[in-house]
Amino acid sequence: MVQSGSGQAVCLRGMGIMINRKKTTQDVLQEELLRERAAVLARAGEKLDAAMEKLGKIDAEITASLGLLGGGGERTAVSAAKARRTLLDEINEKIRAYNRQREQVKTRTYYLIVTREALGLVHHHRLAELYRLPPRKQCLPEP
């Protein structure tokens, strides 16, 4: 006996096995909970990815600005010193923004670990490999 569509019972011929295909309320709730758990975990990972990406962009800006620090061009000593001072201030501000964003990444990593643990996932070694937290940057000394 095989019933499909709105029929719920399936009997496998010769095996005497009866399978009930109708989902119970509990089955539906379990599936919904599993989907929600996966969504929560995905959102936590996406937020961490976004924070890491922003950190990388700030790091690239710092690197580009440090490249500009070396080239002075032909200027008078006074204007060169003023331009260097302005550039140093901009770089130091970017370094402070980097360190703030680094703290955001650290917090997002913590949130992801807490979320994983709440869902029963207790091994986080792979996370440490995927999301390496870079060291803090030190501001450049003022001339």
C-alpha cells in the first residue's frame, strides 16, 4: 500500500514496514527551530566577516598612507614639514580607527563563539584559524 500527496501512510511491499509521512506539529517545530538555529549562526558569521573586511580595508588605507609618507617631492622645508605633520595626523587617526575596528572584530568573534556554544558546538579551533585577530597597531611618533 502506497499513498502519496495527501495520503500519509506508506507500506513497503513484502517488508511489513509502515512509514507515516505526515509531519506532526513537533516535526514542524523541530524543522523550524533547526532553520532558525542555522540562520542565527549564519548572521553571526556574516557580521564577523563584515567586521574583518572593514579591518582589512582600514589596514590597506594605512599601508597606502605610509607609502606617501616617504615621498616628499620638491617643497620648501616649511611646507614639507607641515605636509608631513598633516599626513602623520591622518595616519594616526587611521591607526586609531583600525584599533577600534579590531576591538569590533574581537567582540564579533566572541559573539560567534557564544552562539556556537549555545547551539551545542564546542570546538572552535577552526574559527581561530579562519579569523586570526591581527595585533594592535601603534601610532606613529610625533616629530
